[in-house]
Amino acid sequence: MTTLQQPIASPFDAASTAAEVMAGVDLSGQFAIVTGGYSGLGLLTSKYLAGAGAQVIVPARDIERAQAALAGVKNVMVKPMDLARPDSIEAFCADVVGQGHPISLLINCAGVMASPLMRDAAGHESQFATNHLGHFRLTCGLWPALRASGNARVLAVSSRGHQIAGIDFDDIDFNRRAYDKWIAYGQSKTANALFAVALDRRGRDQGVRAFSLHPGQILTDLGRHLSSEEIAAFDVLDENGQQKIAPEKGLKTLEQGASTGLWCATSPALNGHGGVYCEDCNIASLNSAEIGRKGVAQWAVDPEDAERLWLLSEQWTGMSI
């Protein structure tokens, strides 16, 4: 079976850090947007991009919290936006596009995980609505600025959790099936990967390439909906209650977790590539029994499902590129 999911030569691996990946990278004069850019992996990503000279825009629902987290970081500005509200996304995009600056990097890092059943104003299940539909709206709204760059990259931060579930096109919003927070999370992370496949097909001839990625398993605020018992069941804590660090198994520090996204955003090794799922600072192989939990499930990079999801997303949001 022919697949784009073929690892390439990379000087980095599972243990590589953000500092190693960004050494010598110069982003002077470029504009970047990082959703979720004021906590966890997003915060570290914002800092490294800004440190390399990029002007970084961090959209935030909680402006005061974002400004406090980014206090003292040069080259970063915070603007209001709520991924769960279409009108808020529209206003943010109008503001950014209206400034006239081409956007070189859009890193869709914000997300929710394993939350109780909630719905947005249109009735869509909240994990799918936030993790996928919100970022779909944002990317479409920013498209003129991304295209104006001539050499832009859009990153969708997915997760190995995509292996839990593909897209149930017959009942995405759990209107008929019983709600399962983990299946909903897996579905939303599969949507992130499929989004990159479909976006890259549309953007590659316009100078916009798209990637999805698994950063690793890192305990951040993303796990705020999990109980201590649920966290313990993942076997990620040592006998002292501290996170285990074993990057070859996906258990990473924040610095290691941020490295793959930064590599996808800046590495010249990815020039000419796109529409692929990455992990450990490389393009991932297709998942198989031989490699355990590594790699990407076929359903998350299936071009037909990617097109089906894209067209449905256009229908549900009323937006396109």
C-alpha cells in the first residue's frame, strides 16, 4: 500500500528537546499564531518561536491568565478569542487579516480532553467542536494571511489518542450512541489528523502545507478533567508521584514534548512534504502490531475520510478556503 507516512532522515529523535530542535533557527520577520499558547506545550512553543525572532500572536479566552503566563516574553501579543464561539473566532480572524501581515505559522495546539458531555450552541459535542471545528473555522478565517505568506505551515496537534477511535460519521455528536469521553477524545484527535490531510491537498499549490503530530504523553492542564485514579491507571507516575520520563515509550518532559511541533514548524527537512502525521521529530510510520502504539492509524490519514470530514466541516461551519 502506497503511503506518505514514510520516515525521513532526521537528526532528532524521541528524546530530542525543543532547545535542540530550535538551535540556529531564525524566524525574524515572520508571524506565527499559537492557540493554547499560554499553557503547557503551547506556552513553551510560543516562547521558542518568539525567541527565534517570530512575532507570535496568542489567542486567548482568558486574557489576564495569558498575559500573566507570557509576562516578560518579547515578541508576543495576546488577543481575545474563544474557540468554542464562532463569532469570537470571526472577530479574531478579521482583526489579524486586517493587519495585513502574512502568517507563516499557524499552530493549533489548544484542546480539551476527556471532558464530560457538553455541547456548543449548535449542539455539537464539545471535544469535537473545540478540537476540530474551532480550529477549522480559525484556519479558514486566516486563509488569506496564510496564503499571502507564500510558504506557510499549519500544524494540528493531534495525539496518540487518535488510535482510540476513528470518525463515526453516522453519529459524530453522540446523539444516538452513549457518550464515552475517551471515544469522543479519540474521534476529535483523528479529526485533527484528517484535517491536515485535506488541508494540505488544498493548500500545497498555494504555498501552504499542513501537518498533524503527536507530542508525547505529558502531564499538563489538558488532564484537568481526569481524576487521580484515572491518571494513576495510565502508569505514568513513579513511586513518588512524579511523571516517569521514558521518551522511547512516549513519556516525555515538556521540552521533549514541544520538540516535534517545533520541528514540524521549522525543519527544512519537511520542505516538499505535507499532509502527514509526525511523532518523535519525524514522519511517523503507519501503526502496526509490530511497532505497538507508535505510528498513525490508517483511519487517521485516509484521504477519502479526510475529504468526507472536510466537506462536512464546511457544511457545519459555513466556511471554506
